[in-house]
Amino acid sequence: MPTLLVSSKGQIVLPAEMRRRLGMGAGARIEVLEESDGLKLRVVRSVATADMSEMAGMVKAPARGVPRRLEDFDPASLLTRSRRGKS
């Protein structure tokens, strides 16, 4: 386990191999969590934002059966249909 040295400015240096393995470059952010037995360091990964309009049409579902209408999901009509089936 690598040991880190704290400079007079309070800075620490992570070994190069560890930075490469974690995909950390200059400007990478690390979250520091204080726990009862010490500190926990966690790399903060930014999540890329995406425009939802660019995603339209990415997934094409195969058509199966008869197209559904909004009325097909009406609770009252579903109940009526299920009662008709039992008669």
C-alpha cells in the first residue's frame, strides 16, 4: 500500500501508476470523506450531459400485435372486460 507525504502546503501526491489506473489527469477532483478510522478518498467522476432530442429514434422496438390506444388502459374498461370474460 503506497504511503503519501503531506507537503508544508497540505498537498499530497498520488503515485503516477495509481493516477493512470484511476484515469486521473490534471485537474481531477477527489472527494475526501472523514471516517472514524481515517480518511477515504473517492475520485469524483463528472457525468456528461446529453440533449434528449438527440436520443430520439435510437431504440426501435419491433411492432408486436395490435397497436394500443389510451382507452385500452382505462381501469373501468379493463374491469368491465374482465367481468365479461367470466360470464
